[in-house]
Amino acid sequence: MFFFRSSYKCNWLAHFTFLIMISILYNWIYNYNFISLWGNDNILFISRNAIITYIITYAFYQTIAINRLLFSITTPIIFLLSSLSSYFINHYKMTNLSAQSIAFAAESNLEEASAFIGQDLITRVLTGLVISIVIICVYNRSRLQCKTWTKLKLILMSAIVSVSLALYYEFPSPLPLPFGIFEATLTYAKEQQRFKEMSQAKTDISNAGDLAQEGNEDITVILIIGESARSDHFHINGYPRGTSPNIEKLGVLSFKDVTSCGVSTRESVPCMMTRATPDDLDPSIGEKSFISVFKRLGFYTAWISNQRVMGDNDTPITSIAREAEYVYFGNKGSEFIYTKLLDEDLLETLDTCLNQPVPRKMIVLHTVGSHWFYENHYTDAFRLYTPVCTQKEPGNCTHEELINSYDNTILYTDHFIKDVIDRVSSTNSIVFYLSDHGESLGEEGRFGHGQAGGFLEQKKIPFLVWPSNRYMIENAEKLESLKAHLNSPLTHDNLFHSILDCAGIHSSIIDPGLSICR
């Protein structure tokens, strides 16, 4: 080809053509399926967005080609990031990259990330890196490095075309790769900065002057935060399999219509622990949680987690955990692939907290629950449904295997809830169980959670409440209110107000209309 031949004079047409070819190749590899997701089979719409995508991609490569070293360093990085991003977009049917996607990558350790590493992902990444290296070799070995002024003129030309398109057409939304990566990363960085600023000056809602508690002088309140549990996979909610035998025998109250605040742990847990709502998330990072209220009133407070610690202010979750008097993280963030994490390992620490010589206690158990990889989050005794999913990628298992493994985690969760209840059954106590979000199990090709779009299976969650016999006797009106809300549409918003109200706490910070004990 004429534009690959060496010459002592830059051929600007060869330079232009070479970068156009890179743009076509890049978009064919990484944005083909992404572009089709926008169009809903509308050929004209898909074609328009494809043309815009090709032009702005060319403009990007023309810009980094202004310097040979910049081009040689940036190209493999872009191909690597695009390989990873396109894999998740295509494999998990994600419609876009978001700040949550970047948060997952930035805040995951090797063990969590390894759950998604499989042959398809490795092949895609290696292929992308090989292609990028070939591109760099061809570019550097041929006389395609025009003078800076020539490159600036080409950049200016592509910029004018891109701006003209932006003025005449609306740019594709969400942005194609690699621009979606840049946008999501920038959004995540802004969110992190905002979180740090707000968390440094959190409003201490426990300073409310009208804070008081009536009755329940020796009460134990326990909140079990579930992980990735779906409401429709609990037998108590109508699922055909017997996945919840223990809680049914114990007479646990199950609220049937509950929606999560978000579809990721880092978003949902702070939302449920504070006065935040999906429409106003600021309290999740700008205010202290209900833990501080319990603590102010003399409760012994503890946060016992089977999820890893990241630091005092790395995420809204860890900053909330630090409000408690005692904090324990069972998962030390080890880098062993597929560590066996069992929620029953938290029970010894729970016993220690329950034995504290304090009449009132508020304890949070943050479980690993039904988080992928399912097979490492329950014991062999609960492998009731077989065959199970043993592949690293959920999409490589049959639907039957995936459902069996997931249902076994729900069965194990049922047993764990029973173990917790057994420990406080003879006291004045109330136990809440509420999952952070649901889980996709192959619906329309989706797996896991955290995907933008508000998919129902990732939003509908179990919400269980168990009051002890003594609690029911001493709080008859609250019990009737709990039963009256069993079929009411509820959300994470209700937890903050309910857990305080059900414990007999009164304050202007509590909205009675959001309490299930009213």
C-alpha cells in the first residue's frame, strides 16, 4: 500500500488515510454492538450515529498522533481499556458505562475482579493489545509522522467537522468508546471529590434537640444487610422452591413489594442507612446514619461485616461503619482467588457483641449473601439444588446451573437469619433483614448487578422483620402496624425511619409516614 512506504517527505493523505483505517478498525471491534444498542433496529438512526462515531474517533486518533511518543503510549492503553469495557458491555448487556462501572473497577480487589476473568475476556484483551502493537509498529516504521503544523491542520479540520456535527445532530448518548470511558471516569472522580468534601463535614443528626426514647429500655436491634438477594427467589414470597423454610417457621414478616435505592452496594447501603432517597442522595454522604442516633441514646453499636474494608473515607459505606462503637471486617481484602466467604463466620463476633454488659444494643451485620461467585458463599450442606454453576463467567453456565447455585445461597441466607434470630429470641429484640439490591440471572443476557437501566430483577428486594415474643407483647400497636404494611409498596427510604421508630425512638428527624411501625 502506498501509505506504508517509507519516504523522506510526509504524505499527508497517507497519514489521513491510515488514521481513518484505525478509526474504522477500532469501531468495528469495539463499538459495533454498542452502536446497534442505540438504534432499536432503526437503520437510519444507527447509520447516523455510526458516522458520527467514526468521525469523532478519527478526530481523537488524529489528536494523539500529533506526537509519536504520545501515540505509541496512548494507543495500547486505549485498546486495553476498550477491550475490557466492550467485553462487559456486550457480555452483560450493559447499555452504557457509568461512574458506578468505574467505581467497581477502582474499588475492587483482585479477588472480586477475578470472578469476571475468563477465556473470552483474556482473548479479547490480548487481541486488542496485539492489534495496537501492530498499529504502532506500522506507524513508527513508515513515514506517516508529518510535521506538527500539518498535523495541527488535520486536527483543526476534524475538529470543525465534529463541532459541526454536534451543532446539527445530537451526539450519541451514551457516548461510544473510548469517550464513554473518559466521561464515566471524570464523573467518578467528581463524585469522589464531592464525597470527600461532604464527608469531612457531615451533619450529625444525632444532635437533634428532641431526640428521646420511650420504653424498650433493654432492647436489641439487629439489621442484617443482605447482598444481591432477590425477593422473588424466597419461598416466603411465593417462589416455588423451598428456599426459606426457617424464616417461615419462625413467623418472620415478609414485605412483598420493596424496591432498592440503587443497584450497587456502594449506592444502596448509604441510602438505606441515612435519610437519603433516590431523588436526593446528598444525605447519604452529607449526614451521619441512624447508627449515630442509637449511639447518642446510649446503645452499644457495632458494625460486623463480611465485606472488605477500604479505609475510613474511601467509600460512603466505610465512613458509615466507622460511626459504630465497634467495627469488624471479616474479609481483610485478601488477594487469594475465590476465597471462601461464609456469613456464619460472623456469628462468633456477633456473640461477643451480644454479650456486652449493656442493656441496649444496635448491631449491623453486613453479609456477603448471594454475591457472585455463588459457590463460595454457602457450605456443602446447602447444595440442595444441582447441578451447580462452577464456571468463572455466569454466562458460561446453563440457566439451570446458575439458578441452582443462586437458590442455594438463598437457602443458606435463610439458615443464617435463623442463627441470628436464635441468639436473641429470648430477649426484647427486633431483627431486620433487607438486601442492598437484587441480581440479574440471565434476563435478556444480563448477569450480576450494577447496570444502569433500573432493571426490575436488580431492584426488587426482600425485606424481612422478626419481632421477639417479648417485643410483640410490649409493642402491640407497632406489631399491628408492621402487619398492615406487608403488601404496601416500600423502598430503602423506609428503613431509616422504621428502625428508629420501631425501637421506640422519637425525634423530628423521623418521618412517621415512612415508618412501617406506624
